[in-house]
Amino acid sequence: MSKSHISIILASTLGLSVSLSAEVTPFGFLGAYYYQGLNNMPAFTSNNKSTQAAYSAIVGNLGVDIGLSNTLNFGLGLWGAFPVYQNYLYSNKGTPVGKKHYWQNYDVSDIYLKYDDKAVSVIAGRFDVGRFYLDNSKNTGKKGSSKGAQAYSGLDWLYGHIQGAAFNVNARNFGIWGLWMNSKLGVYGNQNRMSYEMAHFNTFSSYKNTHPGEVFMGGIDLDYDTFKFSPFLMYDTNYRWFNYQQRNAKTILSAGMKAVLSVQGSKGIDSNTTLRVLWQKYEINKQAQNSLILWIDEEVIISNIFKVGAGYIKTGKHRTLLYGHDNSRFYGYRGNGWYGTNPFSYYGNAGIWYIFGGIKPDSKLELDLLYAGGSYSELSVVAQFRIYGENNGTNVKIGGGFVSSRASLKDIENNGIDFNKRRNNIIAFVKASF
């Protein structure tokens, strides 16, 4: 989208809010992100000296939500990412590292019209689908919930900003939801990993050029506090997968479910057990492919502060084709396609176990510790500290961490990278949220 179009949209929005004397609520974040490779991530300096890949960027998503009435809202937001330091993947300043992470610099991330009377919610345009379904306000009226607690949704495998429409119907213990996605913003909207959304950016139009299909997804939520169950269906009209060994995957039919068992203990020890199942059917070179993911995750919360747990992920014979989003706990995936894609990418015949610990996300100090083995190996330590504000309001957080990962990805072109060796890196970030 051109700068002139963006300026017109901004001016029109400002005029609309003033003329209607509407309630204007800002949202988003502004921050800085730094990435430094330590091992098996070769790059070049501007003087053609061998080094390890590094880049830093200023990243932000700034927007406003305008309340036109008690139930109708209009929103507008911009997302930008601007590298301020980077070295090069090739000699003679060939292909800046930051360019592989931030393909474009900005786009209109939010321009939506939303109706929400708490029982029925409908939204259309460009919007954050995760924020729409998991907005805290949707949980304030539910039995057993408290203000500020994250709402439950069966939506999995698709987060972040999309272009399309979505709806959500909530009853006391029953919900129906669905969405249509025409395109998506090239941002990793995984909600349970610190700074993840700052590591990569691309525009809606760039995504549509490589993924021309329409995605339809819908499901049912049964929520009885202790037990939650959510079956869903998803259909992609043209995925257009172009791996060099796997050509021309087009339509994809997916079916899956999520089941959650939450048990509150008597001595400040709570348990959350989550089972995810995802099945897909598609064709590659006129040969039918059936993929399957089985995923169990057990998390124990101690004194409502500390977390500890373990999980196991098993995939079937064929690869699962997804959209760069999941709800896993891995930090190894930074997604530039050069030093490896998703650490296990839900490739076929994979089995990964992991153990984790740390401090919960709503604490002043947040900490993620993880060790994984099997088809994919990772050791990660990432933390952030809230230096200003409240977790659910305006705040400033600073953080960083160390990530070491290894995976044998035999069916992607490795560009000279040895995926059997560990890839180590550190990250650092600061983020002001609104």
C-alpha cells in the first residue's frame, strides 16, 4: 500500500473520530529487536570478512480502536519494521541478513469494522485474529472467569493479522466460531513466546503472491471450566506449496480438535493438560498425502507464579502444511528460510519430546526454560522484565535470551548450512505496549 493511500486513511480516521466524538483507544507496541548468531550461522561483514549472522530493527504496530457505539467499533493500525544494523549472507554486500527477515518495511495491519455485544462478535477487514478471539473482555461475563484472564478459544494453528472476516458466538458453555482468510500479514503471531512478533515482517500483498488461495476455518467450543473440547475444520482452496521435492500442493482439507483438562489443586498446584490432533489431506504430483499431528502438553502451575511441565509431538508419514503459526513453546524458529524453517516444521516421521519451566507470563519477571530432544533438539533460556506499568495495560518490558537448536531438515535446500550441527544465537529486545 502506497504512502499516499496510508495518509488518506489516517486523515479520514482522524476526521471520523472527531466528528463523532467517539471513544478512541490506542493499541499496539513499539520496540527494538536484536539478533546475534553465535555458531553455524555464517555471514559476511561489509569488508567481506567471515562472521556470524546479525541484525537489529525498530519494529512497531500502532493503531487506534474507535468506539462508534456500544457495540460497533472501527479500527486502524500500521505495522512497520526497519532494520538499523545487519551484515550479509553473501560476500560483496550480497543479500542483507535483515532483508531475509523484513522483506518489506510497512503495511496497513488493521482496518476493520467490528460488531460486539459480548454474545455475538463479527469483524471484517484487516485485523488480529488472535486478539479478536482471545480478547480479555470476552471472558469477563463467563462463569468462573475473572477480568484480565485470557478467554478460551478452540482456534489453533492460525494467529496474527489476517485479511478477511470472522465471527464468534458465545453462550454460557457453548460457542461457535468461524473465519475466512484471504491473505495474512507476514508476522509470526504466536502468543506464548516473548518478542516473537518482532522477528519477522512481510506485507499482505507479498503473502498473497505466494499463497493465492482462500482459507475457511470454523469450529465449536465446549467450555465447562475443568474440561474444554473444540473440534474444527479448515479448507484451503490453493496452498500452492513449492518445495523443491514436493510440487503443486493445492487444496488442503484439515480436521482437528483440542481438548483441555484443568484441575485446581488444594495446595496452590494447578494442572493444565492439553491434547491437540490435526489431520490433513492433500495431493502432491497427483499423489494423495495424509498427514497427522498428535500433541500432548502437560503444564503444572505452582502458587500461580511458577510453571513446569513436559510434552510430546508425533507426526505421521507426510508433512503438515501450515501458515507459520502454532502454539508450541519452541524459540528456535525465527523463520527466514535460510538457517532453517520451523525447527521440526511438522515434517513427516518426527517425534519430539520436551520439558520446560519458568515463571508465568503475567508476572513482573517472565522466564521460559526449555529443553527438547528427538527429531528436533533445542535448549532455550529467554526472559523479560516489566520495568514500567501493568501487564494488561500500558507497560515497558526489556528482555533477552539464548537459543541453541539442531534439526535434520533433509528435504529443504540447505544453502551450505549443516543442519546436523547446533545453531546458537542470542536475542535482546525492548518493547513498549499500549
